[in-house]
Amino acid sequence: MLKLFTKAKIIRDSILLGLLLLLSCCKAAPDEKYQAVIVRNHGDSEVDTYRIPGLVTSKKGTLIAVYDMRRNGAVDLQEDVDIGMSRSTDKGDSWEPMKVIMDMGEWGGLPENQNGIGDPSVLVDEQTGTIWVAAVWAHGHPGERNWWASKPGMSPKTTSQFMLTKSEDDGLTWSQPINITSQVKEPKWHLLLQGPGKGITMSNGMLVFPAQFKDENEMPHSTIIYSQDRGETWEIGTGAKPNTTESQVVELEDGSLMLNMRDNRGGSRSVYTTQDMGKTWTEHPTSRSALVEPVCMASLIKHNYRGKEYLLFSNPNSVEKRENMTIKLSSDMGSTWPEAHQLLLDKGIGRGYSCMTSINEETIGILYESSFADLVFQKVRISDLLN
């Protein structure tokens, strides 16, 4: 009996060992396929925390990543926060040393921790190649959160400022900050700021940033700002829906714009469309149903693959926690998001913000706040999402 037991145990252990080896092989393949590159991490360059990713591909194929540099801690504005930028000329395999591209210094005689600038959004002018970055500048109110401290008005002493910078040499050098608050903000609003994430160039050449504002009653609304003259002047749309904030925008096949919004009610994303640059908005059939969220920023891009246009969406695929960072693909311009076309990148809990870009026809890139590092970059093949 003892010999039979020993023989059975050997057979069982051999089977278990074989299964473990098989599972380890299966696990190794996706790890290698979607290798994570840490772009920024806690403590790099003596900066406490990096947050709020934006990512684009320049006309020359350079990847441009932008983000918050939260120097003293993880908290949002108001604090000593600047906008950092990293470039990659090899499709994200390696990244050049970080540059600070927006820093308001000690403006108005106040220290840097009372002149923070953050929450970047980035876009590429597909006609000229100019790269634009939008950010919100907070002046004064030390120790307070800017979301609540910014008040009605137009001057930096009373309300946050909508700032831009631009690069005309593929991200090598950047302009001084450009203040467009007077062009796009209503004096009665408490706050106006960008996406964050990224903006787009429409097929007619219009430059569009997603944006958000808090009205006179402190109710937030998602919207867009846009330029018809290559960024010389800017205009703003109306609020798409109350109690929505961080949004992303894409142009649909008919020339309309789709705004995909963080909804503070929780549970799922709100989706609206406009055919008149945000003067009026129409609720999309998938709004508050198709895309779950735990109340978090998300990414939405349009990608052309082998003659067909797809929408790609990324966020923490959960209604409760910022976990399960997932990319989803839609082959019908956002009407459906089949589970068969979804890819889980990181099942752990992180801060959850993400931004995607088209690297080439076959591949997209994603920069996101992961469970194991501040900002992580990965490449994903479209064929893997379709298969």
C-alpha cells in the first residue's frame, strides 16, 4: 500500500509540476509582449510624485509625454507643482531626460508652492506640427485645494488661469506660458481648466482641447475649447452635462465630436456628441451604460488600422476601485465595446489615469498610473485587441 501511495504521489507531483511550468510559460508571453517601461517614478529627480499623464505622437513620430511634477507630495494644487515632459524617439523603448516645460516660479511675490501649475493636456497640430500643452495655474490660497479655492473673477489673485505652451521643434524647446483665460472663461465661473490628457486636430484643421468648468453655482460641466486659426485665438463650448469633469474628445466619421466624460455620479461614463462645436449637445445611446468607471479620468482615441477606423478606450475597468487598467476597442465608433476586444494590462490598484496615442498603424502606446510605478508606458498591437 505504501509503495502504491508513493507512486501515486510521484505521479501527482509530476502532473502539478508540469501544470506550473505550462502556466509560467503562458504568463511569460504577455509580460514580454506588453513590456512595461517606467517613464517616471516616485522620487525621480527629487520629485515626490508624478501624476496626470498626457501622450501624443508628433508629426516626426516622436512620443511626447507630459505630466504633473508634484515636488513635495502627492496632493493636487495648490502646491509646488510644475509640468514635466519626456521625449522618446524610438517608439517608447527609451526616454530622454525629463524637461520642465511649465513653471510659474514665484510670480506675484509668492513662493512656488503658491504658484503651482498642473493637470496637463497635450495635442499635435497635424497641419503645422506644433505641439500644444494646456495646464491650469493656481496662484495664492496656500494649504487649500484649488478645486474649491478658485473663485469667480478673471485675475490670478481670484481665479485659476488657463495656460498654454507650445513647441515648434518637435518638443526640443518650449515657449513661455501663454495665458488665454480672458478668451475662454466666463467671469462668473469659479474655475476653468483643461481635460486633462490630450486634444485633437479635426479633419478641417480645428484644434480642440477637452475642458471643464465650475459654473456660478459651483456645478462642474465638461466641454471643449477650440481654435480655428492655428492657436492664435480660442473659443469655448457650452457645458455638455452637469456634474461631469475630466473628459476626452474624438472626431467621428460624420465630422461631429464625441465627448467621453468622467461622471461624478459614479459607476459609468457619460458620452455626448456635438455637431456645432459645443453650442449644443446630444446624449449618446451608450451614455451611462457601456463603459464602467470608478469615477476617474480615462483615455479615448481614434485609430486607423488597415483602412478602417476604430475607437480605443482605456480606464480602470471597475465601478468601485481604480484597478484593472484595461484597453477596449470599438469597431463601430463607440456603439459597442465587446469583451472579446478588451485587454487587461494591470489588475492592481493604482491612481488610474491613462492616455493613449497611435504610434503607427499596427501599434498604440499607453502611458498610465500603474499599481507599481507612477507613470508606466506600454505598447499594444491592434491585432491583439481584434483577436
